Amino acid sequence: MDRKSLENLINQKTYIDLFAGAGGTSLGFFWEGWNGVFAVEKDKMAFDTFHHNFIKEEAPFSEFKDWPIEIPKAPLNVEELLENQTYRNVLKRLRNKVTLIMGGPPCQGFSVGGKRNGNDPRNKLVFDMLEIIEIINPPFVIIENVSGFAKAFKSKPNDNTDSTASVVVSLLNDIGYEAEYFLLDASDFGVPQARKRIITFGISKSLVKEESIKKRLNHIINKIIQDQKEELNFTTSGKVSIEDAINDLSGEEFIQSIDAPKFQTSKYLKPKSKYSKFMRIGVDSQIPDSHRFPIHSEKLIHLFNEAHSQNKKGRLPQPFLKNLGISSRKKFVLDPSKPSTTITTHPDEFIHYKLPRIITVREMARIQSFPDKFNFLGRYTLNGDRRGLDVPRCAQVGNAVPPLLGKGLAKIINHLITDYVKNIKWDEKTVAIEFENKAKQLELEW
């Protein structure tokens, strides 16, 4: 690939979204003018949401205009993408024709909030992602995961102390990338939530002439945080608070829910914050999507009222829960003056800051920075045999990359493009040899 071809490829700003979920990262890149090639998501409910918002005719965030005809617009997993020869041929055909591959492999095996099982089979999926990256060879890579991704799986004194993140950086280096990972906080990008995630950036060595990209990326990240804050202008000081995020969703005049007739909802209140006004751009309905109120027992309503009157905002103490006969290990009363703690897939962990109920899916989505124009499909919650197997609306929201964090990541890549394409010191002969050798190596492996 000569310099002109690489510049054209990078300037097209195309991407593949692996482990796409409901599409939080894709939405962020859509806002920054990027174009999707295709996306991979194995769960039907999550893919239905993705399809509704990005792929179908008249989708509100229409992308993926050139989806490869051989790859179905249907639930799919990365293992199938690699094992099915037809799909694999598409990957080969896309070699050197995609600007970015991004994705957040399932995090349950890495999460410090879970069992942190080093043998969890889902941990393998990040290495499947690396294989796809090696085949397609995009100039840029983003891998997102929980903070536990950067912690070592060490249970004995002599265990290997390498974290998965450091192993991934090393493997990216082996296949032709300079890579570094960073701990980013979504609240720095305008998200009303202190959600910390490990983001690994990979840049093709054909673009990078310096030994380390860490210093430059640190500078760019800090610049983008400031740029995005100034662009969005949600608040003049501090960070977006819970009250900023969901105040206009707290109506107390109940009406029947449109998509769940056995439940109640409420109409929008007048938006008071710049954030809530931003969230409602393009929405004509008076009733928020996915804003079904839960039906609580008298016992739970009593708990919520007691929590509001007796405790400070934040995590409820165990003695308080125990005295009220509540077995739950975690319940938080949201603090209206601050960003939320990390939103999980369990809305029953979060009590509204002024009403005696847990938060709704739409309130979760607001806290994640999904705009109200973004619709969620599938069941609201799942219990029984399908719990942990399907991805209902609450899990689609809780698992997602906050779209405003995705927007920030797109800005970072845009800045890297400016740095490394416009200021590139090109050695066509060396790069041509590198590409030729890698192509021969991959042919032997296939």
C-alpha cells in the first residue's frame, strides 16, 4: 500500500464494531462523522436494538450503508466470523480497506465486581478479536474493557502477574501495532456517571516513527476531554449531575405505558438542564421510550422512603438493609448533585434520588448518555431460566459504552489521523516490504 492509498483509507473513516451490543460506541462515532462497515453482536435482543437504530430503513442514526452482502444483518458471534469460510473470505477481502476495528469483548471474566475467573471462556474472545485485527490490518484499533482488564489474575505467589491488558498490548505489538492502554473516566467526557474503563489504543507501526505513543496519547486525551467539555457546554463547572440527567423524567402523574400496558409511566417534564435538552433532540413524543415504572411491594416502598429520610445519598449500609429485612448486598440512593456510580445491568440496585422507586431503563440510558431518540427493544428484564443468557433492555444499557465516551474516542482517533497522516514521514520501500511479508505470513497460516 502506497502513501496515497493509506491516506485515502484513513480519510474514509470506516470502522467495524465487534461485540457491538446496543451500539454505544457506534453512536459516538456516528456523531463524529464515521461510517460503519458492519457490526457483530450475538444476542438477538441487543442486535434488534442495534438494527433498529443504525441499520434499518429510516433508522434514526443511519449507518452501515455498504454492509458486505455475505454477512447477514442478524445476530452473529466472532467465532462464527472466523470459522465460517465465507465470512472469513470477507475479512480477507477487507484487508487494508478499513480504517478502524473497535470492540469491547465481554467483561464478566475480568470484572472486579464479579468472580474474576481467569478461566472464564469469555476471556478468550479478546484474542479472537486480535485475530480479526491481524487479518484486516486496519491503521487504528480500539479495545474497551472494565478496569479489571488491567489487573493481574494472581491467586498464588508464583503466578504470572501480567494483566490481560498488558498481554493484549504485547500481542498487538507482535502483529504490527504500537499500543498503550489508559484508564478513562466517562464523567470526564460529559457522561453523568463515574464509569471507569480501560481503553487500549493501537496504531499501525507504518504510521508511528517514535518509540512510544504513550506521551502523545496522554496529551491528546487531555486535549479532547477539554475540547468535548467546551463543545457540549453542559455545565460551567464540575461534571454533569444526576439531577441534570434525569430531572425531567420524574413526573408523578402516572399514565399507561405504551409498550407495557400492565405498567405505568409518566409524561416528560420541562427540561431544566442543557444535558436533558441535548438528550431530547429530535424527540416529538410526550412520553419517553423505555420509561416503564416498576411495580414495587409495600415493603420495598417502605425501604425507599426510609432510605430517603434516614441515610445520606450513596450506598446503603448493610445494617440498615438487614434491619428492614432486605437481603440485597448492594443498593444505592442516587445523589442528585453528583454523577452516578457505575450503572450495572441491574436497575434494582439504584434508588431514585427523590421518588420511592428504582430507576427506569430510560433513566439508566440517560445516565449512560444514550439520547431519548435511541430506542431499546426486547424485554425490559429477564428472570428464571433465561437470566444471564439473554440481554434485555436493562442489560443492553448496563453493558454499553456510554455514547459520549464513544464520541470522545472518535475525537481521539480523528486527532491521531491529523497527527500521523499530515505529519507522516513516509518510507514507501520499508512499508511495502512489511506489508508483503505480513501477507505471505497470513497466507501460510490460512
